[in-house]
Amino acid sequence: EVEMGSSFKDLVYETGGGFKEPVKAVHVGGPLGGIIPTHKIDDLTVDFECFAKEGFLLGHAGIVSVPEKFPMIEYLEHLFEFTADESCGKCFPCSIGSVRGKEMIEKSQNGGPKMDRQLLDDLLETLEIGSLCALGGGLPLGIKNALEYFGDELKEFFE
């Protein structure tokens, strides 16, 4: 544990010991948290306001590293799959939307149609505002972070 307001850079590199292999991003706050590119680590302090100001979510502050060699599209597929598996089924945005998001990503990787960016954005908005709980409502943040910061890597999967 570290005190709120501590340097996120110090937490990652000093307290945590840095990375054993090149990392493109850290996913902070669990599956519904923010995906932070490594070049943004220096800009953050460990507090809710700083993370929110930068467009991320601190959540429970658990950190998962996304290796440089791991395709971001596969990580996004994993997030949709996690949400689909964990959905209680009570609301359609989460129970159906997470499955549709996963299907869109799978098809774009396996020779099917490329993703329509507007359709994905609409799906994320529906999840965000229409889900009854934090599971479906929280999923879009990490996806949006990845689209913003890893757009070049992801562009081949879009029309």
C-alpha cells in the first residue's frame, strides 16, 4: 500500500520494481478500470481525482501489465468476454452488448468484417448509460482508453 497522492511512477518503478519485459500499458483498477499507456505513468499520482482528470479510473488500484508483444485487440476481446461471462443477465445493454462487442472483435480478427467504429462507439455508449450496474457501465472506459492511445495498433481491425 502507498499513501494517496503518491507518485504513480514511484509506485510502479520503485515500490513495484518496474517491468521485467517491455510493457505498452498498465490496466489499473480491475477489468473496469483505466488502460494507461506507459508514457502516461509519469503524469499520475495515486488519487481518484488525478486519475479521473486524465480519463482513467483508479478503482481498487490493482495493476495488471499489458506486455508490448501482446496484441491490444486480444486484450479488448478479453474484457468483453469477462463482462459477458460475469453479466447477471438482468439488463440487455450488459448481457447482450458485451457478447456483441466480443463478436465484433472476434470477426475482425478472423477474416470477418472489420468493425464499424461508429457502431462500436454506439455500443459503448449504450453500455455506459443503459447498464443497471457498474459491470456493463464500467467496461467502456478501458475500451475507450485503448482506442484513444492504441489507435494505430487497432486501426487494421476497423473499416
